[in-house]
Amino acid sequence: MSTLHVSVGIQILLFLLGSYGISIATFITLRSFHLTEETHELINRLKTWRNTPMNLLASIGIPTVIWLSTALIVYFVGSTINASWISFAAFPIIYITNLGEEVGWRGFALPRLLKSYQPLNASVILGMVWGAFHFPLYWQRPLFAILFLAFTPALSIIITWLFLRSKGSILLITLVHATYNAWVQVFLTTNSELIMAISVGVSWMVVIILLTRYGIRLSNSPGSSSEG
């Protein structure tokens, strides 16, 4: 086995361990505090694929629009961008990895935050924690780390909007997370700070559109609860 294959295998293993460490911590917390009802709710969110064609289109389309818009802007400012389309072949692994994260972030933490905060505030809080969790990956690249911390609240707001639309379907919102990360693997090959900075700006533009349309509750429904 080549060194390259070993390196890739170790990277995948570490990502899976980091991702599902969140899931394990979630279920340990639920069990330790005897939160039986929340455990059942979380399991139901994992088993349920609540979606409409519009939700499915949005979950794939929004990350795609963000990254294609980013690539177009990079092209017009005269910078180079190398696309690694083969990265899409890893989408099943990306999805499985991100599912481990979403069990904790949107399966457990977000519903709890929504009990105390408006969806916008809950999303920003969770987005900052989400970004800080990834900091060890980027601590040697300070500018990229700062940009990532500016990005995660934006994607968190977008995901919360779909979370509420889908009545909390973890499988659906993982599709948003995984689609975005798949595009990251395609485009973040050169000039990563510039590309990331532009994608942050585009992501916040999407957030502004959502807030203009739905307000801080990110929903037209009377309540902001994720249950339904």
C-alpha cells in the first residue's frame, strides 16, 4: 500500500472519529441525564425523511449556487481556480461523516437552543460553536480560520431554515452540509483564502435573502419549534 493511500485512509478515519465523537457525546449526555423523551425525538429525526421537492432542491441547490457563484466571481477578478471534480466521487463518505456531526449539532443542540432563542440567534450561537470545533484543523492558517468562523454562522442559519421546513429531518439537512463540503473539496485547491472569503460573502448574501423573506424566525409558520 502506498504512503498516499495510507495518508488518505488515516484522514478519513480521523474525520469519522471526530464527527461521530459528537454523536457519541450526544447519546452519552442523553443517557446520563435520563432524557428519554429527547432521545426518542432525536431517533425519530434520524429515521424520518421529511421533504418536498422544493426542500430537496434547496438542500442541494443552495450550496451549489453559493460555490458556482464564488467560482464565477473568482474568474471575473482575474484569479485562477482549479476544480477537482473527482472529489464528488467521495460524496457518500462526506455524507456519512457529516451525518455524525449533524446528530449533535442539529439533532440535539439546535432543538434545545430553539427552546430559549429565536431561530436566528440560535443559529448564530450554534454556528460559532460549530466553527470553533473545527479550529484545530486550521490553527496553522489564521486567516483561513477567521474566514471559517465567519462562514459557519451563515451556513448554520441556512441549515436552520431547512431544518424548520423539514420538521427537523437530520437526513435532509445533512444533505446541505455534505453538498457544501463536496463543493469545498472541488474548489478549495488553490488560493484558498481568497476563494473562502468570496464564498463567505456569497453565503451571507443568501442569509440576507432568507431574512428578508422570513425574518428572524426563518419560517412563515406561527411557531419556531422544530417538532411537528
